[in-house]
Amino acid sequence: MVPGTIGVVDALPLTGNGKVDRAALPALLRAPELGGAAPVSAEPSGEVEIALAKAWAEVLGVPTVGRDHTIFQLGGDSLLAAQLVARIRESVPAAADAFFDQMLRDLLEGCTLAELAAGLGAGSAAEPRSGGETGPDGPVALVGLDGPGPDVLVHDGTGGLPPVAGDLAAAGSGLVVAAPQTYLGLDPAVLVDWHASACADALAGTAPLALAGRDFGALLAVEVARRRLEQGGEISWLVAVVTEPFTPDLRDDLLVEYAFARALGVAPPDVGLPAEADLARAVEAAGGGVLPPGRLTYPPAGQEAPGVTDVLLRQAERPAGERLAAIAARAGLTGAETERRYEMFRHSLDAAARHRAEPYAGDVTLVLAFDSERWPSAAEAIPARWRDLCLGAVDVRWSR
């Protein structure tokens, strides 16, 4: 991507804890001395365009908005885009029933004010582009769990709720995927943002909310919390639980199946996959981080990992359907349900690898639920990654 504006400043704005204040950066690019003036555009025409222009000007902090302007030409970013969508739905009658996520996506893809107005008039912003499939209450569903713990537990990437224990098992409710085909039809590059907006929409109101998620659900919970704050709500507690020490960019089929089995509460050795201790030694010996597909199954000569290479080779000889059937039997699910959840799990992993999160302004409790002695690289890298993501405090806790 080529930036629309390049500016030179004397110093970058910093937060109180010494990190770059990314929320303040767009204001620098709007400064006249950096050449951030938007291109000349015709004035808005028609009731809808004029109402939209008023909302754009208020949220983006600019005196005028032309019908051919995009939010990025006016100094906007993804955070302001979400705030703008919320304002438009509140103040523009034609947008009252518009689909939040589709409007956000349109803005982020660079639609002009005139194009947005035309879309509202035609109703195109009221449905997702993936085909419009929804559950009874939209693309996500809020299911009651009636526990005294966190208010909401976010799904873990399989579309359902993870088999968790302790405080997370006592969540009051859970967010699950109600429209699998819509979820699977989304471009992985925008899935996290789109789905987080749908989840935030499902959590009506602005009362303080405690959110929690495990693995992919932890990433999603942060994005839901971000949108909750943008919409004027409060987050009383955000818990991110990491049980899988793998990098988000997991591309090896057998390792994906390993992580999927664990996501369903199935012990990998019970379905022909390596034990955690053996796998950890092999991953660490290979350098940790992103492993090329097949690296542990077909390693260079002399680098075979006992208890891993031989086990994975036997597993690779089995048909993929047979391997998933073994997981289904152990998880107590039908074959069709397991295949659907596996497809969503892979799609979620792809989305997580492509997602480029912006800094989160709140605090996070990070629970690391894996053996730090077995996974020393992950024990160092994962907290560092979360500290880079969060501008607030990151309270790291180990549960093993």
C-alpha cells in the first residue's frame, strides 16, 4: 500500500508510559504544514449527503466535507471510522437500520461520501457482502450461561465456546457464531474487524462489561472491547487466556489439527497426535516461531524429533477425513459438526495471522495457560506481543 500523505515531525507524541500515542498521530497528518489538505470536491447534495457530511465533519474534526471525499483524505483512521458509523446510525435517519459492519467495511475500503449515501438509499449497507446469511438475531448469537464470572465469553474460533475451567467457566453468557456460512465467506483480511463489530452490536447497552476470550477468542475479545469503548460503553475487565503457544501463523495441517483437538478439549495423543512435551521439544529445537508446513513431519536428515516425526508421519498416512472423525468421536460431536467447526477454526487462524491490530487503550489481564519451561520461546514472545498491543497495563498471570 502507498501512503496518501507523508509528513516529517520533530518528535512523535508519547503516552504517559512512554509508548507512541498512536491515537494522536492522525492529528499530525491533518496539520496544514504537513500538506494534509484534502483534495477539492463538490459540495454534498441531497438530504442524505448533507446529513452524512455533518456527521463526518463532527467526528473527523474538519470544517467541510465534499461528496467525493473519503475518510482517509480527511485524516480518518479505522478507530474514527467505527465512531463515525455509530454517529451516522444515530443521526442519519436513512442509516438507522443499516448494517454496522458493512458500513464500516465500506468506509475502510475507501468509499466516498456520495457512494455511502447512494448505498444507504439502495439499502446496500444493510446486508453483509458475504450473502446475508444470519442467525435469528444476526451473524452472532448471545447465549446464556448463567455464571457469576465474566459477563461475556467470546467464541474461540471454532464458532462455539471453549471447554474452559475456573473463572471463565462461570461466565454469564457467551458469544457464538450464528451464521457459519457468512463467517466462512468473509475475507480473512477483514474477518476479525467485521466479526468484532457484529459481536459489539450484539452486546446492546453501555453498562460496564467484563469480557473474556481464549486463544483466537482473546484476540477477538480485545477488538470487541475496542468497539465497545468507541460506542460509548465501558469495559470493567478484559481477560485474554492463551493456551496455545504456537504463533498465530499456523499453516501446517497436522499442527492445525493438534490445536483444533485441544480447542475441543481432546487430548492429542488420544487421536494419534504427539504429546505436548514431545511437540514442545521439537518446536523449540526447530527454533520456535513460524515453522514451514511439514517441517516437523519431514525434517532435514538427522533432525528427526523422537515422538513427533514418527507420530506425524503415521498420521499423515491417514486420510484427513479419518483423522477428523477420530477427533469428532473423542469430542462427542457429529462428523458434520466437527467438519464445520474445523473449517471455521482454520478460517479463524488465517484471519488471526492477517489481522493487524491497532493499539488497545485499556488494561488486559493476560492468563498464560501453558508450561513456560516446555515453551520458553513462547513464554517470552507472547507477553511481549500483548504489551506491544496494549497501551494500558498488562497483568500477566500463569495458570500452570
